Amino acid sequence: MKVSASLSMKSSRGIARSLPSVACAFVLAVAATWATSAFAQGAAQSAPARIKVAVFDMELQDYTAGGPIAGESPLETARLKLVTSRVRAQLADSDRYEVVDVSEDNPNISAVDRDAMHKHWLWHCNGCEADIAKALGADRSLLGVFNKVSVMEQSLVFQMRDAKSGADLGRVGTDLRNETDASWTRAADFVVKDRLLANASRN
């Protein structure tokens, strides 16, 4: 009985000594969990909201002899679609922009604007792309145009506007040579990555 009592007392003292350590470990675990949660919430709150942008189909301004009369060739139309899809994908993949739907069958687009979009005539509508972007719930509009003087003399320009006010937020662009898929996509990639997204990260 004495031995049993002695063991019982030693066991009780051991448990008593371990209680502060267990309590301390529990507190540290709770604190670590709270800190991780707070950090995650803080990071989410500090991340800026993505800007909703309506990226319209690329357009072509052909200043070559007979170009304005002939209009876009099937090859040029396909190339414009290719560049448009790349631009939308690059902006959507960034942490800066959210690309909104600008399909012509969108019910929020008027018949007049739908016709201008279909004919690739937005560059001449005096900023109407901003009104369309606003109707689609976007914060900004983005319209790009290839200007063709000759096969060896071309340029690419992007125009961004504030959808609510229609204000001109700036133009960025580059010169290019040759009329191929590679030259057009390379020019667009450069402007999007090194001008549009680079300028946005500095603002």
C-alpha cells in the first residue's frame, strides 16, 4: 500500500509538472492558427479588385491603294480574330483585369452598336466603345487597331477609355513590319505585356 501510494504521488507530481507545457503548447497552436488566418484575410483584403475591361475585336485601317474599297480580306479577318483572342487571354490571365463578354448577341448591346462592332467600325464612332462597355458592366473599354500603309509600313495602337465617363485613359502602340500572323501577334504581345500590363503595375 505504501509503495502504491508513493507511485501515485509521483505520478500526480509528473502530471502536475506537464500541465504548464501542455497548456503552453495549446496556446501556441491557437496563436499560430489565428496568425495564419489573419494573414490570409489580410492578403485577400489588400489585393486590389480586378478591373473589368471590355476588349473589343481588333480592327484594321487599310490606307493602301484600293484598301478602303476592298475591305478586309478573309486572311486579314482571320488574323484579327487570332490577335483578339490572344489579347483577351493575356489580360484575363493577369491579376489586373477581368475580361467581360462582348459577344454581338449580348442583349445589352444596341442594334446600332452591334452593327458597328460587326463591321469593325468602332474606331470611327467617336468613343462609342466606352458606352458599350458601360452597358456591359465593364469599368473600361479597350480597342486595338492595325494601321496599314503598306506591307512594310504598319503600326498597332490600343485605345483605353473609362466606361463611365468615356474619358481617354491613354494610347499605347508600336510599329511593325510584314503582314503575317507572326508579325501581328508579336506586335500585340509586346504592347500588351510591355505597355498595358507594365504600365498598370506601375500605377
